[in-house]
Amino acid sequence: MSEKVWIAGGGVISGIGLDVPACIKSFRDMQPGMAAMQYLPSVHRNTFPVAEVKADNATLADMARMPENISRTALLSMIAAREAWQSSGLDDISHYRVGFVSGNTVGGMDKTEDFFGDFLANPRGGRLHQVAHHECGSITELVADMLGIRHHVSTISTACSSGANALMYGARLIRNNIVDVVIAGGTDSLTRFTLNGFNTLMILDQQPCRPFDDTRTGLNLGEGAGYVVLVSDSLAAQLQPWCRLSGFANANDAYHQTASSPDGTGNYLAMKGALDMSGVQPQQVGYINLHGTGTQNNDVSEGIAINKLFAPHFPAMSSTKSFTGHTLGASGGIEAVFSALAIKEGIIYPNARFEHQMKELPFSPATAFSTGHDLQHVMSNSFGFGGNCSSLVFSKA
């Protein structure tokens, strides 16, 4: 069993950039991705800002080298997964035992919605190929086939912790010598079903979101994909890896179908478990990529758990969702790439639009982009519906 699992590279496409360098530039330039909907048809187009990927399906299909009629979820996945592989320093994918573990929550629902519009208007209408890849696993299989991955293919769908849980599962595959490499992370596209569902929960902000601000009133949805390339010890020795995935944990407090427990039980257990696995003390963590959605419930719950675990020595922290929006099943993967890159490049990311410290908490997030930090350990939090809470710890070699 390999004791260490390494991050050899990463890829991201999101509302702030079509690749990792573009995303980092948006952070540096303080350019969040929220805007009025351009590509998603919705009656709420001018009500709720979203962080859409700034490209239509034809452009994404060209980038992904896939047919345009494929789900946007798969197109985003392919683009980010390919960037991750190309950044890793590994050669032809067929030379390795490779797994693909991808999280998502909407599957091909974007195409299904198009089908039902035509079908309801005319029962003989609608193209059946639009519903062929509706379920979540089909998206993963499409991308795995395009990448040429055959050794192991799995889909994780645990709401907003899906991408983080994909990394955990991928690490276990490597540690148990089932594969040598895993492309792990998540993808999700915006759909009307998702937007309307979150609106029903009354947790969407009609203004750009303000995570961990005392005036926060909700989240902004986003879309995108993010993947890291996990490698074994033996392969890492041949590469220049970014960092190690040194610890991870998942906890479920089962408090509510959608809300976090008010005392942060699941959040605390996930963070504590990840630190325990990594052997890292709380005061050694240099930065936390917060789950930080901007809802009243989530930010209080996560903040209480952080206070319990880290006080009085709070690390720098911020919510990158203030730039990318909440990308749901993709968020854990996207934020894993940002967190691993934080270790590699010494980056602290800004928390956009923060002005007022929460009265319940004794700390506040970073508000400026900065580099050159000697970060030895970084934590990334992903807390999903149903109390499915996951935390990852990334560490220098």
C-alpha cells in the first residue's frame, strides 16, 4: 500500500476563466464571474446573477473536441480533465493504470430540459439523443471513453461535496494499488432545474454573493469543472508534483435535508478527521479554502466549527465561491486545484465583497490576492446537502 498520494497537476474551467492561468488572473485582478445569464434560458435571467462559463456550447465542443450536441456538463469535464493531464508531466495515458473518478449532480439534465420543451409542445417532438446521457454516470463514462481511460471509472454524487469525495476515493484506489494514477474532481453545468430548486429554498442572492459577510443573503450559482491528477509515490518520484494530498475525511451529521447543523457538528468532524489523518496540527494550517456559500446557515455553521478547532490561531481563509459562484458537484474539484496551487505558488485567494465581520465569529476572511507565502498545509472544505461534509488537507513534500 502506497503511504503517500501526490497531486501532479490540475485543470479548471469556470466562470472566471477557461483554464487555470485565466482563473488565477481573475483572482489577481479581482474580477469575479457573476453576471446576468447569457447561455441558460430562464425566466430569472435578470433576477439572479450567475457565474457562467463565458463560452457557448459550440465553443466548448471545439475546445473539448467533442460533438456539440453532448451535454455541457461533459464538455466542461473534458476540457478541465485534459488540462489536468497535460499539466502533470505524464505522457501517453495508455502507458499507465489510470482511473477517472468524477462527481456531478445534474448529469445531462441541460439536454433533457431542451428535450422536454419540444416534447411537451408536441408528443412527437424532441430528440431522444438529448436524454440518452441524462444520468450522472453517463457523463463520466463519456469523458473516460474520450480520454482512453479503461482501468477504473466511477461517479460520485453527494451534492456539493461530490468533487472532494472523488479525490478521497481516488486516493484510496492508489493506496490500495488498484491504479497508479487517478484524474479526480467534478463537473456541473447550470440548469433550470437547479436554479429553480435553489430559488425554492430561498437561498439565492439577487446581488453578487458575500460569503462570510454579516450582510450576506444567499449564494450565486456557477458552473464549471475541476480535476487534479493523483499519482502514487513511485510515479511522483519521476515528476515534479505540486504537493501531497496528506489527509481527508467525510462526516455526515444528518441534521437536515439541505441545511447544515447550526453547531457545525459535521463540519468540525470532517476538518478534525482530515487533520488527524495528515498528522497536522491546526496551528500548522496556513490557509483554508472555505466552503463559504454565502447563505446565513452555512457560513455560521462552518465558522463555528472553525472557531472550535482553530482558535485562537486562525489561518488565512477565504471563499473562492465569491468569484466562481457555487458550482455544486464541481466545487470540491475546482477548489482542490486552487488549494493545491496555493501550496505550489504560495497563494492566498481573496474573498470578494467582504466588508462586515460576522458578529458570531472572531475572525474574517482575506480580501486581497497575495503570493509568496510559505504555506506548508492548506485545507479545503466542501459541505453538501444532507450533512455530507468533506475536508481535504494538502501538504508540501
